[in-house]
Amino acid sequence: MTRFALTGALAGAVLFTSAAAALDDEAARTARWNELAQDIFGARQIQQGDAKINLEAPERAEDAALVPVTISVQNPKDVKSITLVIDDNPAPVAAHVTFGPAGDPQSLKLRVRVNQYTYMHAIAETKDGGLYETHRFVKASGGCSAPSGSYDTAALAEIGQMKLRLVGDPQAGQAREAQLLIRHPNFNGMQRDPATLGYTPARFLKTLDVTLNGERVLHLDSDISLAADPAITFAVTALAKGKLAIEAHDSDNAVFAHNFDLGTGGS
Amino acid sequence: MRGLRETRTTAVENLSAPSLPPAASPMTAHPTRRKILLGSFCLCCLPSAIRASDAGPFAMQEIAEGIHIRRGLDEEATQANENAIANTGFIVGRDAVLVIDPGGSLADGECLRATIAQITSLPVKYVVMSHVHPDHIFGASAFLKDAPVYIGHARLTEALQQRGAYYREKLSALFGPEQTGTVVLPGMEIRDRAEIDLGSRIIEVIAHAPAHTVCDVSLFDKETGTLLPADLLFVQRMPSLDGSLRGWLKTLDELKNHAAARAVPGHGPVVVDWPSASAAITRYLTVLERDTRRAITEGTSIEAAIKTAAASERGEWKLFDDYNTRNATEAYKELEWE
């Protein structure tokens, strides 16, 4: 994993120069993925899974600091976890989500940072241990306004605030989508301070646990690849009533917890 | 001088970049470099649209007595234009010159500096950096040899700490580190407002709440009743949202009440009537807010909302497609917390 750490330290510098060009080589990108797959899943076989899992992401990201991604699966009942890998990000595993009995893996939306032109892979792990992947190539166009990871530090005063929105009307027997917003800078530790030439320390969301009436909806492991103010849209099972409890931990060991009463329609 | 705080003025070199002459060292100590710089901006660095054949490297317009402005190109930064895309210029008082803004690159700043010297022998004592965007302030290091007071919003330093190195890398990739310039932090930080005396000429500096960016300052020249809102005012060229949508609309409202006869936009014509010229940008931002809020209320996802928000404005702005999706993304993530 040394290679990823090195890429992280240099990411700002190489964004528009040599690394992107070197990785333009399709063979190098394939080798990169094979190496990542080995690191993340070990010797387990990963099957081509376009019939089982779908990944939607913009072909060209206008805002590299906020790239919306939607992952959906064909047979939610068979799926145990979903992993999103952004191959050429400094921390490639953007999210690993494990679903519980109160969660429904049918659809998962995340907002991520994309550091440079890269493949993204979404992998569904089925309950019988199978791994199925699909992928997309994403061009992060950057733009002169904001490098990925800059943040209005005034918003730090609101760190840990949460907002929950239920999407659509409840339909009998169908899972319900909920969008959770969490105020958090998700500092990626890659901003250089021109006065010291050092790096602003990273501070990012590490885990998120969501339960419905005490039953697990999902557990998320994450890293610096989530966009600032992380937003996650997930589905809860048909009986979407009662207390939705959220607990988030960040890399500074801060804990943010919030309960939402779904009986009154969310927040 | 309420709201002023003296801090440091620091030129920061990138580790990989060749050193510039220190501020205290006169350029004559580096004749070769000086020759190169003069050669480059006279012969090749400026697009002909900007360069004046006889009046100096820049085509400047004196838009009010003593206020000289260069029209920026309605383009993105390219190798050819050396990021001379913002309106930049200077104000001449009885005793001193104030620059706003120093330009988009060291090369752009050097051109401005040479132009000033052709118009006045007065020293450049103040360089205002209106906000963090590189097209306005990467020329700052061209003025280090004049040892001016660099003036910026109280939050400019923080913004440059987050982004300065990134901008420098990006611009260096376009036209080389030598032409790019270094990050200069403000020595005078404005929290609320301040007055700068250029000698019988008072320039008011106003620090704004987050609007176009989180670190916008505007100037008002009392002598001629001229408002210089920098990128708080875009005319014809697509605005870029990088601060707060609601804040920007509020700031425009406040500025409209300013008793100014004319204004100098950050992009667009060098001078416009005030406040009538603020109507178009106010309309765009209002439409963007309306469309985005509607999408959020209706439960439309961000990826869908940014494809349609403010689409009715497409015909009204140059470079619309380069900025609107990004603006809509910014708007969505601000308004979804309401």
C-alpha cells in the first residue's frame, strides 16, 4: 500500500502532469485494478457482474470535489455488502457498506471526490460469498475554482449536524429511500499550507452505523474519498416507521449521534 | 482604522520552483532575467486583443479620473493568454498608486506593472487582492519589488492556504512555473472595512460575507463615485459560484444601495452603469436559486438537478456551459441544508 500513500502525498502536484499521462495506458489501469483487487479482496474470484450490479457516475465530473455516484443491484435480497473503489484516488476504497436486516441494498448513493481521471469499480458481495464487479471511467475536470478537498472552515462550527430526508411517498411492501447529510469537512490531509509547506491534517468520517428500531440498516466504512459534508442515500425496509438511529465516528475519534423519528416523516 | 490587522507579507516559493529575486533586491541586479521578462511581455506573452501597439503592453482605459482598467479576455486560462482573463487595473492618487487586481500570472502582473510605470512615476504602495481566484491575484508577486502593502479579506490567507499550491501547479502546467508567480499572502487583512489614503484620494475597502467566494472585498473611490466590486459583479461572462448563493444575492442587494455612479466588473466591460448593470447577474443567481430549491423540494437528486437548473439562462452568458453545472452543484449543496 506504500504506493497509495505516495500518490496521496503528491496528488496535488501530479494531478495535471505526469501521473495522469502515465496511467492513460489502459494496460497500466488494468494492472492497477488487479493490484487493488488483490489488496482488498485477496485471492477471492471477482466475476464480471453487469447483470447484477449497476454503477452510475458522470462521464465527466464538472466538480471533482463532489461527484454523485449511484450503485444499484438487481437482487437486493442476495446482497450482503457493496464496495466502491476509485482506482486512482490516494485512498482507493471510497466506501464499504454492509447491509443488515433493516436495510435494503437495492440502491445506494454517495458523493465522492475524484482526484484524477480514473476507473471506478463497484463490487457487490453476495450472501453466498460471490463477488461481482462493474466499472466506469470518470474524467475529473477539476476546474479552477476549488481543488478537491477545500472547505469553508467556518462550517466547522456545525460539524456533526445531520439532516435526514425521506424520498418519495411510502408504498406498501416497498423499501423507502432516505438521504442522510452529515456536516463534516472530511479533510483529506492534502491541502498544503504555503507558509509552512506542510499539510493540513486529515480529518474524515471513518464509520457510520444506521439502525432502525435497533436493527441494523447498514454499516459504512469510509475514508477521505467521500466529499465534504458526506451525503448517503440508502433504502430501509418496508416497515419504515419508528426510530432511525445514526452514529458516526471520525478519524479524530469524535462521535456524532442523532435519532430521527420516521413515524413523523423524518426530520 | 477599525477592522484592520497588520500581519505578515510573505512571498512563498514552491519547493520545485526556481527562486524569484527577493523583494528587496532591485531588478537591475538581475539584468538577464529582467531582459527576459521585458522581452516576453512585449513580444509574445499577451494576446493582441489586449496588447496596445503604442500605449504600452496593456490597452488600458481611464474609466474615471485616475482609474485605469484593462479588459480581461472572456476565455478560460490558456497557455496563449497567460491567464489575462480578469479586468485588472489601478487607481492613481496624489502620492501613490493602488492596484486592483494584480492579474492572473506573474507575466500578467509584470505587464500591468510596466504599464503603470508608463502612466505615472508614483510608487505602487497598495496591491488589493480582491479574492482567492488565480485569474485575479497570481500577478501579485510581480509587485514584490515595490514592497507594497498587500490588502485582502481577513479570510484570504486561509483560502490561499487551502488552494494556493493547487492553483500554482495548475497554472504552471499551462505556462511554466517562471511565468506563473508565487502565492502572496495579504499583509493587511480587512475584517469589516478600511480606508486607504492615496493622497487627497480616499479608497474605501469593504470586506464581504461569503458571496462569490468566502473572501471578497470591494473598493469604493469616493473621489469619482466609482465602485470596484471585482467578481461580485460579472457582466456578460458567466458568473462562477464559489462562496454562497444566498450570500451573493444579499451582497448584491447591499451594493445596489451604494451611491456609486458607475462600477468596474471583475469580468466584462471595463465600466458599466450602477446599479443597472447588476440586473443580469441578480437574475441569473435568482433563477439558479429558484430552480435548485424547487428540485430539492420535489426530491430531485443532485445529479438530475444540476442538469436542468438555470438552463433558461444559457443564451445570456459567455462560457455558460463551462460553469453552470458547477454553480448548480454548489447551489444544491448549500440549499439542501435549509
